[in-house]
Amino acid sequence: MRKNKKLYKRLARRHIEELFSFAERIQKVSQELANRAIEIALRIAKHYNIRLEKEKKQRVCKKCGAFLTPGINAKIRLKAKTIIIKCLHCGAEKRWPYVKENIRKRSRSNN
Ligand SMILES: [Zn+2]
């Protein structure tokens, strides 16, 4: 049973990857379909208790659930040590610290 659970989780993760890349491709044609794909991906992640990577989280508006691509439907601004991603659908802003992360990553790869 336990092995099965692991397998399902792995499959779910792959499914999420596919949904995100699908959203990326379909967005130019239909934002609505991209949003739907993301909605499904998030539902799968929740169901299997999968944590999305930061790269993926940054692409989804928390407020309206839209799949965001900078230059298409999102604006990115850098302010001091914060990256601000603004959703152009609902105007919600997400903030992420980015300098700290880079330093941490760098020191980790030096080990
Ligand atoms: Zn939004």
C-alpha cells in the first residue's frame, strides 16, 4: 500500500509538470484554458499533499487563480530586496524576497 502511495505521488507530480507546461503553451491561445489547467494542477497538488516549487507558485495568482506570465498578464517589479509580481487580471500583488535566496543557493552549491 505504501509503495502504491509513493507511486501515485510521483505520477501526480509528473501530471502537475505537464499541466504547467500545457498552461504555458496554451496561454497564447486561451488564458481560460491555461487557468483551468492550473486549477487542476493545484487540486492534484492539494490532494496528494505535494508542495509546488517556488517557480510554479510564482506563476499562479493567489487571488484569482490566473496563470501568470510576465509580459503577457503579469508585471514584475524589483524593489529593494523584493520581487513584486502583479496580476493584471485582478491587480493582486505577490511579494518574494529574492536576494537572500540567491545567497543561500550560492553557498549551498559551494559545499
Ligand atoms: Zn489575479
